Amino acid sequence: MKTNKEAFRDYLLLEKKYSPHTVGAYLNDIVSFESFVVESFDQDNIDAVNYSQVRSWIVFLVDQNISNVSVNRKMASLKAFYKFLLKTKQIEINPMLKHKALKTPKVVQVPFSEKELKDLLSQIEVPVGFEEVRDKLIVEMFYVTGMRRAELIHLMIKNVDRSAGVIKVLGKRNKERIIPILPIIVDQIDSYIKERDGLGNIVDSDYFFISKKGLKLSESFVYRLINSYFSRVSEKVKKSPHVLRHTFATHLLNNGADLNSVKELLGHSSLASTQVYTHNSLAELKKVYKGAHPRNK
């Protein structure tokens, strides 16, 4: 017979379609809370906790200098777990029902500028060999599609349609979307495929982006690649695939794209998720406005 944690894990994987990484994070939070309850209250059944015990864990975490953002993520795991137990009639009262998230400072992502992108791409304008061709294409692919790191890593070669100029990506919760690609990227894909075909033995042949040994790329490799390339042209503290995704959205909005279109391209389920990218485009709009309005002359 499955434990509640095992049933919850299967629910997240099979019904909610969460990634194994996300499910692992949820379960780690639940196990951490379980350990706290055992040590602090000598209680080995977290199905029967009350909110005061949850509050005690929050105080404990804050005292350990855990950030409010991290505490809120752990509470989100507990909320999902107890909501599941209530739904499956394992409990009658949800101890997280009246929980309110801790206040967190708003963090504004700073995108790369168009100049930074131009400077970087001009440095690698004529890549030589498989790895240089692949690496430039990865940078370009992030910038022209706005895809997530996991989506790029799991991009299948069958889902890259060069003749139609589109790619199909598998987003969060296994939601598919079609993203158009620019003709200049199609040319780079042709060059990459030619180099890829010359590798010989390809182990993970279904995946579009692979290593020189023919293996699927890792998340850490892709992060290091983007960080390394952008360290050449940017002084920004954060240089990651997510910043490139943010840059994609900001530059589209700055150049007149409507919010709904950007939402579809990013694969967001709600417009609220996309609106976080309007901060920088609004700043750009204010800059243009102040520079152009006669009353400011």
C-alpha cells in the first residue's frame, strides 16, 4: 500500500505533469518538515499537524537565515501536499488553509541590452567546428525563441522543421507550443546539422542539441555556456539562460509586440506571468517619451 507521500509523488508526476526535478523539490520540503515535526514535537505523523506547528517551522527556517523566498517555496510544497490529502479524503481539515506567504522584495530582472547581444554575436560571427557552431546556435536560439533552458535541452530533432521555419517545444506540464524561427537561424541550423552529422556515433540521437560525445546536454553545461559567453560583453551580475528569455520578451515589447503575442511565445498560462516583463519596456517607453515630448525640451 502506498504512503501518502508516494501517492502525492505519483499525483504530481502523472496528473499534474510536473517534471521529476520539481517533484523532487516538493518531496524534499515535505521530508524536511517531517523531520522538524519529529524532532520538535516527537510526532511522526505529519498528516495530523496543526498550523501552529507549521508556524514553528517557519520561525525555525527564518532563524536559520533562510530567505523569505525560500520559505515561501517550502510553504507552497506543504500547501500542495495538504490540499492533495484533503482532496483524497486523508484529512478533514487543511492546516495550511489560512496561511499567508511572507513578504518578499520585488526583484526586477535586468535584461541584456540590444548592444550587448550585437557585440556578443559579432564576436562569434564565423564559428568554426562543431562546438563553436553549436554554442552560437544555442545563444541565438534562446534569444530568438525565448524558450526555457529545459525546453532547449529536451528539444527533439524531429520537432525542428527547417522548411516551415518553426520548432515545437515541450513546456511546463507537457504543454506543447509552436515557435517561429527567423531565416537567419534556419541557416545556422543547417550548418549545425552538417557538423552534427559528422560526429559519428551519436548516443542520444533523438535530441537536437548534443555534446561532442553524442550525449544530451546537461542543465549545468548550458548555464555555464551562457554565463561564459555573456561575461565577455556584460557586467551584469546574473548572466543565465533565464536572463536571455527575459531579454527576448523585453526586446519584443520594446519594439512594439503586444503582450498577448509574447505570452503565447513564452508559453505562459496566464497574462499575469508575462506582465512581469513589461517593467523594462515601460522604462524604455518613458525614456522615449521624455526625449520626444515638446514639453520636455
